[in-house]
Amino acid sequence: MSTEAGATTTQDEAAAQRPVLRIVHGAPDATELAALVAVVTAMVGGDDAGVESPRSSWSAPHRLVRQPMPSGGWRASFAPR
């Protein structure tokens, strides 16, 4: 059993040492590399737990409550005025 735990630890260490990004072609300078890291970090998401998106008025609770019909109901809605 000790070899299985050792193998898992070795795999975790190898995964931690692998580069997240690898430049395949070209030689970017520090500014280009910083821009790439910023874009990838923004795409991943980050910690937005405190930021709430604005609520749409279509999902507002007061829209779920039906409004009463004017006096006369359907008959009044079709009658010419």
C-alpha cells in the first residue's frame, strides 16, 4: 500500500511542476507574456463570489402576482368604448 500512496504523491508533484502555458512558436517579450497571462487568467474566472449580477425585471417577484381584472372582466375587455 505504501507504493500506491508514493505513486500518487509523485504524480501530484509532477503535475505541480508542469508548466501551465507553453510557448510553441516565437519568443514573446515580457509585455506579450504578461498580456497572455492576464487574458488566460481572466478567462478562467477568478473569485467572483462577492459580485452579484443585476437581477432582470422579468424575474421580479411582483410580476408573478396576477393583477385583478377591471370590473366586468372579459365582457368589458371586448366591449367598444
